[in-house]
Amino acid sequence: MSVDTIGFVGLGNMGSVLAGNLVEAGHEVITHDLSGPGRSPTGAEFVSDLTQLARRAAVVVLSLPDGGTSEQVARAIAQAPQRKMTHVVDTSTVGVAAAEAIDGLLTETGASYVDAPVSGGVAGARARTLSVMYAGTDAACRVVDPVLTGLSDRRRRVGERPGMAQALKLANNFLSATALAATSEAIAFGLSVGLEMETMLEVIDASSGQSAASRDKFPNHVLTGRYAAGFANSLMSKDLKLYLGAVAACGASSALATVTESVWEQFAAADPGVDFTRIYPFVAGR
């Protein structure tokens, strides 16, 4: 099934790249962001309000910082007079409860919601290796498949109910946050006894302690001093809080997550908004 004009709301670090991917895939894209058109990709048309976007795009993609913002935008486009919008694809990390709430409000207006958070960072978005995990009804997923295909070459449907993809994304981010914090402690320990960081990373990445932290974040951002993975520590802290909330809601274990969340909360409070790879100097300096 073909999709005509695609709407895109949220042109942050990730959203601007994803919107550009849709343009490059040959779609007509109209964008909106409260900060203005500065990050709208070449080839897309920027519109100044959500009503225009909802009237012109059948499928609207969201890339927003939190569930409250996603719900606010979804409600606005669902209530737009003479709207064309029938489907919302939410690439934001909003949490299970927010996804279920957005699905409910859209269903009440006759629209469909596909929960589609992403993982792999801005670099992954540019390389089209970003992991798009999505959940929604068979009918909704069929309609938005060309949009998902335009976002990335790596896509996996993980469930039929919105909120299921959010659960997987939160579990993934918990693992990512834990690995990065633990690797930071391990590297700091090694340096304290005279080991070299580069040597440690080479050995760890070829051994059982390897992770995305040793494979990517440390060699490309910590060792080089770039600290530019494109994801803020405050967002990781937010995601871990969402994970703990979701875990508590279903009565699952959270012993490790509680410790990990505490470390990231302290880091975000000490240096809010910095790249999340800077957790290494934070941990090393404690």
C-alpha cells in the first residue's frame, strides 16, 4: 500500500535524520517543530502548525522527548478539523502506559497508533542501521509499512498491541545504561592499576565482558574525547525511570535496575543534558 504525504513532528537530533531518511526514500514529507524550520531536512516542507500537518498527511510520525509531549501532539492532530490523518507512528520512547493511553485516545477518534521506538543512535539513523521495533494491529502495520521501510533498513515487529515495543525498548535501554555505567567503573579501575584504556577495550571487546559500550561508545566517544553519541544523559535517566515504573506495574524484579537508575539520576542532576557517554568521567571522578 502506498502512502502519499507523510507528516513528521519533532526535529531533534534523531527526528531530523529520520525525516531526512523519508525524503531520501522518495516520500513527500511535511515537518513541524516548535523550534522552527531550522532542522527540517532539505526536500521536506515545513509547516507552522499541527492542524496543517493533520489536514495534509494520512500518516504522521512522531519523534518527541517524552510521553506527555507525544500524547499532547497526538491529541492535537486527532482533533484537527477536516483532518486527513488516519495513522500515527511514534518513534519516541514514551513508556508502556503512555503508549497505551495514546492508542486509546486515537482509537476513540477512529485513528490507529503504531508504537515504534528506535535504537542505535543518530549514527545508526544516518547509516540506516537503526533498529526500529514496532507493535500494532495487522491492519495498522500494513498501512504504515512503507513509512517504517523509509525510516531504516532494520525493522522488527515485536507485538500486536501498542506498548509492547515500548516494553522492549525500555528493557534494551536498561541493558545499555547498565553496560555503559559498569564499563565505566571497570575502565576506571584498570587505569588505576596502570593499564591503558585502549588495551583494556581491545581485550574486553574480544572477551566475555564485551558490549555496545566496549564495542562502540568507549572507542568512538570516550577514548577519542568526542563524547558525541547524540543522546542526552537526562533522556537516559528518564527512560530508566519509565523502565522501573513498568517493572513495578507488572511485579517483576528490579534489583539491578534500581541501582543503575540511581547512578544515572545522580549523573543527570550533576551535569544535565550532556551526552550520555560522559558518564565515564562522572563515574571515574566519584
